[in-house]
Amino acid sequence: VKLPLAFNRGTRIIYRDTIGFDFTDEGIIDNIDDLVLRIKYENSIPLDFDVALVFLDENNNRITGLDKHVNVEAGTTAGGNRVPGEGAVTITFAGDDRDKLRQAKNIIMEARTAVEDEDSVNIRPSDYINLKLDVFTKVKLEF
């Protein structure tokens, strides 16, 4: 692949990765009040991305009702230089959603976009998208 690339209207860019995620041990979920996922992003590519999180059970079947979607903002161009879109989005799992996480063994993180509104989009060799997934828990402790 030679950079820079130019994408025409209707072109799709898809990045997909599977992340291990195991809260299935007996008692772990019972002691968690809230579970928060945070997606931090930095995107210098001049396209928005839709990032989907799909939770899978031990047989790699989708767990109904847990899919989450996050918009990752495009980078912009100022004075010929790219300025990355940056941000963080938090997703809180409580109650029934938290209980469904007992089944989760993996998360598929998929970032996708399509060139729809522009005639073409140029991607430079220095352009990038960086996604980071953090997990935070609020745990009950008994002494």
C-alpha cells in the first residue's frame, strides 16, 4: 500500500479487533456495583468513525442488549497541518446490563466509516487513529 491514499465516495474503512474480557468467575460481578468502560481516542484521519463494542459469550455468540456505539470525531486540517480529533467516552454498566456481563468472554471492537459526504478524502502517511479501552469498577468491600 502506498501512501497518501485517496478514498472516493462510498469507500469503507474497517478496523476490527477482539479483546479478552472475563468477569465470569463466581462472585466477581456480585461485588461490583458499577462497571465503566472508557474509550479514549485520537484521530488525525479526516473521517469520523463509528466504534462498536460487541460482547461475546464463551461460544462467541453475541450477548443481546449489550452492544454499544461511540462516535470518534475526525481530524481537521489547519494551515496545512492535521489537528487530531481527541476525546473520551464513558459507558456505565449497572443493574441488568452489569448482570449480563457475567456471560462475557470477549469484546469485539470495530471502527468503521464510509466516505459519503465528500467527493474524496486524502489520507497522509502521518495520519492515524488511536483507540484505547479502559475498564473501571466500583467494588463493594466487606470486612
